[in-house]
Amino acid sequence: MHDMGNLETSSGKRRKKVRLVLGLLLLGVLGAFIAFQAGLFGGHGVKEHAGHAKSEKYTCGMHPWIIADKPGDCPICGMKLTKIEEMPEAAKTGPSPTPQAGQAKPADDFFADLGKKPVSGGSRKLLFYRNPMNPMITSPVPGKDEMGMDFVPVYEDEVQNSQAVVEGRVAVRLTAESLKASGVQTTAATEQAIRRTVRTVGIVTPDETRIRHVHTKIDGWVETLHTNFRGQLVEKGAPILSLYSPTLLAGQEEYLRAREAAQKFSANQDEGLQRLGKQLFEAARRRLELYDVPESFIAELDRTGKVRRTVTFNAPVSGFVMAKDIFEGQQVSPGLELFTITDLSRVWIEADLYEYEARAVAIGQEAVLNLPYDPGVALTGQVTYVNPFLTPESRTLKVRFEFANPGYMLKPAMYADVTLVLATAQGVVVPDSALMDTGVRKLVFVQTASDTFSPREVRVGVRGDGLAQILSGVLAGEQVVVKANFLIDSESRLRAALAGPAGGHGGH
């Protein structure tokens, strides 16, 4: 029992020693850790570590909102990220230093400069720089846009006193170099007469008043055809066919007997018989004339006193045979159409005019015709008819012109260009190229000084022959821009945006 007690006493002593050693070791480690922490945060190493962390920030020169902890490429434009330099301590307490080339300007100085005196650019006062593609984006220092284009400097004389004569536009001042590079050209507004003309395309059609149908008025048979095919040109009085007709034979015999009786009655003392013989003779002659027997045939019948088997009929008008429905040996009867002859010495031109053009057209107005295939031809005619009904499908009005057709150069169904003078006016006139039509209003740019161009809103009257009548806005003698006015207009709108509330010094 005694031995067991001694053994337990020695074991407890050993455990106490182990606990003591472990406690001392733990205290030592804790003390070392505390000392290390105190030295780390109280010494210079923390500052070096913090400065090192700050220096390891990278950004994109084109997209400064892109911030990275390590070098690389911009995810937007692919440019190499540049290291963000730490702002010196002196800059935090003293005045803002001027940024060096390739060094970003501190944000506080960037926005502070917006309210300070602008930078001077030679004899002209530089206000700010603007994005060349978006004038709403401005900067007090030079820069580049997202596409790599340099910002454009804006001077005070470009935006001050730029009172808009026309809403959304201001006067533009260009240097001699800019004028030469843009190719701006001007011309003087003049006082002169101007004609309003309209050009349309018409179709040649035959004059309906010059179309003649040839019919037979008696029964008979065609012995000889002198006109044998369609399209043949015949002259008035020329033979077209020879016809055998029993009716005409009887008419010739009756005519000869009446002539003989009239000669006998004329020698009688009785005036009544003389008058009767004359009437019978005239009636017989009249009957032959009503059958369209030519005067030359009747004269030959008088001369010879012999009846002829066939009678030759002549063309009643000159023209082209447009239809032919008979042949030699064919029997004919009254009412049968033999030929259709069309006189094309004068023709119609039927053209369509729009509603706003047709209201100024009147019968008797002069028109000029030109041929597309022969520009040297110019024929003068006039309006002979205006259709009282509008064509609903095309919203046009059909107008008829009449023209002479020398040499039959105008063929039916042919196209022809017709120019019609609608109105004539006297007033201030400028070239058509000087006008800029915005859809709501019409503008011109007037040269008010050797290097200054001001926008003017104008009212336009008669337009024609490449000219336009100005009712208000421009006076005679003023120089208006006729070339490169679209470039000036773009610059005018751009400067108007810069001069407005959004385009001053407070850009984005």
C-alpha cells in the first residue's frame, strides 16, 4: 500500500511539470506574435505595403473607368492597361501640379478647372475641347474619344455672341485655310424674271379629228385596188379603187339623157320648159356626186358622152392607211368600211400632270416637245384640252397637246418629252443649289463678312430652270453659298449645340 501511494505522488508531479512547460511555451509564442504585430503596424513596413498596393492599379487610357489590379489589355478596345501613378504628397496639401505627358490629371483638379479661367491659345481664347463625334462631351484638357480621335479645341469667339438667326443654327466663321479646303463658293442674288416650268413624258396619238373612214354608198364589185396594204401613204385626190356598179351605169346614162334634154329645152321659147330641162340635168349630176363620183370622172363623161363600165374613186384625205378590209374582186355593199385613213401631219401628245401642277395649266399655253432619241429636235405646240376628271389610281390629270409633225417624225405610241411653262415671275432669284430644304423650312447661308456665313430662313416662290425666286429672307446683291453649304450647315448646327446650355463649359 505504501508503494502504491509513492507511485501516485511521483506521477502527479510529472503532470504538473508538463503543464508548466506547455504554459510557458504558449506564453512565449503569444508574446512573440504580439511583438511582431506591434513592430509591423507601428513601423515603416505598413506604409511600404500600402504604397505597394496602391501602385499596383492599372487603367485604360481610352476608358478610365476600367480599373485592374494587374497589367493586361482593356476588355473594350484591347489597348494595354497603364499603371496608375500615386499622387505626390505635396499635391495633397499644395496647389495641383500640371500633369506631365502620359500622366493622368487628378480628378479634383480636373473638375476644379471647369470654373477657372480658360487656357489661352495665342490671340484667341481657348475655352475647352470637345468630342469631334459628340459635342455634348467636353474636356478642359486635350484628350481622345473612344475611337482614338483627338478632341477639337473650341475658342471663345466661336461660341460667344452666336445668336441664332435660325433655331438650331448659328453663324459660322471659317479661316482662310478652311474656306480653301472646303471649296465654299458663293454667288450674288439677282433681280430678274424666272419661269416655272414642268417637264412630263407624253405619248404620241393620232389627231382624232384627222381620222377618216372610207365607205361605199352603192352595190358593186371591186375591179382594181390602187391602195393595196396597210400603212401606205396616200394623197388627197389620188385613186384608191375602181368599182363596177350597175347603179353607177344607170346613173351615167341618166346624166347623159338629162344633158341632152336640157340642151333641147334651152332652144324653146317657153321659159318653163327651159327651167325644167335645167333642173333635170342638175338632178342627174347631183345624184352622181352623192355617190362620190369624182368631178374629173363627170367632166370626162361630159367630154366623151360615153358611159364607162367602172368608176375610179379617189382618196378623200391625205394620210396613212391604218385599216384595209377589201380585196380585188370582192363584192361591196352600202355601209361597208373600205379603208381607214389617218392624217398624221398634226398629232396629239397626251401626258399626265400631278395635281399641284395641273391646277396652273390652261388651254392655249405654249409647250415645247423634245425627242429622247434626238435632242436636237424642238417642236412648239400648245395645250388643246385638259381632262376634267382626275385619274384616281395615279392622282394625275391628263392633258392634251397638239403639235405639227414635219416629216412624220412623230409616230403614234412614241414617247416624247414635253416642257410646259406654268408661270412667270419677277423678283430676287438665287440658284437652286443655294437652298437647303429641311422638310419644315428652307434655308440659305449668306456671306455677311469675308469669313462669316449666317443662316437665313427664306420663303420660296416660283422655281424653274435651276433658279428659285426668294420672296423673303435674302436681298438682291447679297452673296449666298451655292457650294459646300451642307458642310457649313453641319458646322452651324454643331456650334449651335456647343453654344446651347448643354454645350458650354459643363460637359460630361
